Amino acid sequence: MTQTPVALTVAVDAMSGDHGTTVCVEGALKALVRHPELTLLLVGRAECLTSAFDGLADDCRRRLRIVDAREVVAMDEAPREAIRRKKDSSLRRALDLVASGEARACVSAGNTGALMGCAHFVLGTVPGVQRAAIVAAIPTLRGHTFLLDLGANAQATAEQLLQFGWMGTVVAAADNPAKRPRVGLLNIGHEDIKGTPLVKAAHELMRASALDYAGYVEGDEIMSGAVDVVVTDGFTGNVALKAMEGLARMIVGALREEFTVNTGRKLGALAALPALRAVRHRLDSRRYNGASMVGLNGVVIKSHGGADATAFGYAVERAVVEARSDVPATIHGVLGTKAS
Amino acid sequence: MTQTPVALTVAVDAMSGDHGTTVCVEGALKALVRHPELTLLLVGRAECLTSAFDGLADDCRRRLRIVDAREVVAMDEAPREAIRRKKDSSLRRALDLVASGEARACVSAGNTGALMGCAHFVLGTVPGVQRAAIVAAIPTLRGHTFLLDLGANAQATAEQLLQFGWMGTVVAAADNPAKRPRVGLLNIGHEDIKGTPLVKAAHELMRASALDYAGYVEGDEIMSGAVDVVVTDGFTGNVALKAMEGLARMIVGALREEFTVNTGRKLGALAALPALRAVRHRLDSRRYNGASMVGLNGVVIKSHGGADATAFGYAVERAVVEARSDVPATIHGVLGTKAS
């Protein structure tokens, strides 16, 4: 079964992130070129964005629009301040376009707290969803696993963990509609007696649910490919994700040091380059850029603040995937009825 | 200031782990050769252990004794059963030797739950210590960081997290007496408003304490070398450690695959071997084998169940370090008085 590409519009906060407009625009245009069904709304100071049309093919030009927004939310701005005072910011306007239905999804590399706060304020949570969560794909040797919550909430109830299981299932299914996602619950052992009272309560709820529930998984199974979705609270998920980022950075640092010790080592690096590049490509964090804020009435994708154009392009791709399968409506279908 | 090596005795559960006696004995003998002040008690079935003397230098023979124990605690045996029924097990006898003062420390690659359970039963916690914890060194680019709790307790109170800070400090100081250890508290952000109520309460306690407290650290800072000790509850610590193990395994798997795709890649691997070996050595998990169960009335070191002889040898080294600086007495000095 092949899907017919349906026209869809994505709003991009083009003033966000550590590297600003150039990177956002360049990344967004990569996605525009790749997806003929995509219409792109670049949100930000119009005078900074018009150059986006330069050298663009006619087909792409027709699918590109600029939406003027005069303000920028700073990377360290408090969510409350961003909501109250930055009503004409690129971040806010991009969310407004989703709320009004002019866009099906939005992407921002802006500060996570402000984006989450504004998204809650502008879009609200899907009826039946107790808490929105942040979910992202983590690479495995043969694919990837979706991990949530990555820090939208520092704490969660058992009922909320169950909902995260459903939301993760919807996101994983958007990614690969042919496969019924398997869900695991993060714990410190596989036996029923292991873990906190919270985890045990969530385990019972998941076991009794219609989820394709695989039971407990341990930290090393996040990237073993044992399951498609790993559920945990936002504290644990955030720590696990960052611990992995830290280790990856350390390994890259050690490789760089050891491959530049002397000329022999440098020549060795040259000979090993094809394999090292292949490994880098497989595990490239840029390909996994774009965390989804699920449970909101609209697709909201958070790009890493330090993303380059390639990485930002992948975040826009993520928005296309989730908008195409209408993740918010599917979540409503699953949790809206259950909660009522 | 150089320390004069004081004679010390370490009991080794020589029947434990996935690989059994051969690996335990070989590993323990490595430590015996390296440390002229060390006396080793090999605990297990005498008939399986006498071969340890074969080919050993006289000096080492004099410092080696075999302590007979007839039973073995299985790797999947319930802690309660091990405590009740396996009174003549190698694991239990090794702990008994510490309790009686015949050994200053013990090492086992046996099952974590049984070792922890028996250790609590036989040794008890240091007066003033609310909960024992598991601590291990995590490699960084320029050294290592001690992370605790790694799963002795699924939950912790703020007061217990503060105690973990002190116990981590004592362990880090045993490792490097010249340096006052800096302590960080694991959280999902650096700002005071971030985290759970538990973490915020522990933050206040640590800030008010005499610890050299660096404040919140995030998951990627565990291996950045920013601090010497990272404190968290056993659930989060266990997940973070295993997530890192899983990622390391995945990277090794990807390297192995990419370096064996074809002959060119294999030749590349050959040329890169010195650098790859150097990286492996730096991050070699075997060098970091040996988690310490701190807060007990005796040094108890848990080796990884799958450890090879080299790794098991490092676990015995860890026992030597902690026995030499008498970690339990130091912890009593710090927490025994505070609690009274």
C-alpha cells in the first residue's frame, strides 16, 4: 500500500537556534526540495528571509511563503516571559499558524522551555491527554527506537506513563505504518519485583492495556532494537539521552586524539576513513534531529539548538512525517475516547 | 606524600561469575603479583583452587591461602534464599571473613542482589548510614567520575542523596587523596527551578553541607570530568549506566560491521589498529570493573558477572584501594558523627 502524497504545510521558525536564520532557511529548503507535496512557511523578519527565494527552482518558489514576525525569543528567555511578551515572535507566530489551521506542523530550534510553554498556551493538549511529552528517535544497529518522555515533565504518574506508551505507539506507527509498535517500560531489571512503586503500577496498567507491551526493558535495551518504543518519566529519559550524548562525544574526542598523535596514526585514520565515515553516518545525531512534542493539538517539532542545516532539514522531515499521518488526530482517537 | 604499603588481606569469592573459578583465580593472582602488601584468601571448593599455587613465585605463595566453602550461590538465586540456605557458599564465607576481621575487603562476581542482601545481613550498614549504595568509576577523557547510586535502592530520600554525596566523596578521596572531590547532583537542567521536588530538596541539603558541592549536573556531564562524584538515585543511576553500556556496545558493533564490509575496509582497519586499540584501552570497561557497595561495615566489591581475568583483577585492585584507605571507617567518621 503506497500513500498518495497529500499537500501539507509546515511553518518554520526561521529565527531560532544557536546559528540563526541562515541555517534554518537552508535546512528548511532541503526538505522543500525533497518533498513536492510540502508548502513551507518561513516565519521571521521578512527582510532576513527574502533571499530564500534566490536561485530556487520555480516549483519550489511556488511552495514557499514568508510570514513576517518581528520579534525573536532568546535562547535563555523564561517561558512565562515568552508567552506574555513575545506575541510577535517567530516562535509564537509559527505556533499560531498551526492553531489557525494554516499549517499542519511547525518546527523550531528555539529554547525548549519557551517552545513547550507557548505550544501549551497556543495549542493546548489533545482532549484526554493528561500531559504532553517529548519523544525522539534513538539510533539502533538496525533502525531506531522512540524514547519518551525526554523532559517535558520531571515527574509522571502511572496513568501518564501508560499514555506515553500510546503516544509513542502513534509516533512509531507514523514512521512505519506497516509494523505494530512494541512498547517497553524502562526499569532497572526485568523481574516483576524490580523498580519503584510508580514503575510497578505503570507495568500493571500497560499489561492490562491493548498496547503491544513487551514488559520491562533496561537502559542498554534502548538501543538494542528490542522494542520500538521505550517509555519512562521525563527525568530518567532526559538523563539517559544526555548520558548517551556525553558518551558519544567522549568517544569521538578519544578517536580524534588517538588518530592525530603522530603521522603514522594520521595515515591510519586516512585508510580507515571510509569505515569511520560509514559509522558516523549510521549514528549521525543529525539524522535523528527533531524531537516531537506529542499530546498537543498540532505537530510541534523541536530541533536541537545547535543543529546545522542538514540536521535542521531532518527536523522538518520529522514534521512532514507526523503531519502527513496526523499524529494529533490519531492520539485523540486513541486517548480521547479512552479518557471519556 | 607517599603512603607506606600496609599489609592487607582481601577475600575473593572464587566460585562466582559467569565464567567461574578459572577467571576469578587468574584475575586475583594478577592483583597478588602487583601488590606485595596484599594477602589473598581464595574462597571456594578447595579441590578446585589448589592449582592456583602452581607456578607461583615463593613470595606470592606465602601470601595466598585457600578457604574452603562448599556451596555456590547461583547467578539467578533470590537474595533471601542465598541468605537463608547458602551459609557455606563462597559468597557468604568471603563476607564472613570481612565480618570477623580476617579480611579487610571482599570481591565477588556473584549475583548483585544476593551479594547486596548477604552483605547487609553479614556486615550491616555503618552507624549513621541510612542506606548502602553502589558506586563505580565511569571513564572520562582525562580520568574518571564516580557515579552513585547504581541501583542498590530504586528510590532515595533527599537526606540519603546527601549521604551518597559524602560516601562518593570518601571513595573518590581513596582513589586520589591529593584532591578534594567535587560533587554534582544529577538533574535535567542547571537552573534552580529544574527537576523533581526530591532533587530540589537534596540540592538545598547539599548546598548547606560541607561537601565541595558544584550544584546540578546533566547526564552528559557524568563523563565530561566536570565533577569527581555524581549523585543520583539508584533508578536513574542504573538506567544512565546501562544506557551508556548499550551505546558503547552499539558503537563497537557498528565499527566491527563497517570495518569488515570488504577487503579495502579490512586493510583500513589494520592501518587504524594502533589508534583503535588506544581508544579501546582508554575506554576499556575492564579497567573500570569493580563497583563498590559503600555504607557497609566492610569493603565489598562487586565484579561484573561477565568479567574476564583482566577485569576481575581490576575489581581486586579496587578492593585494595578501598581497604588501604579504610573507606568504611572514613564513612563512619563522616556520617556516624553527623547522624548522632
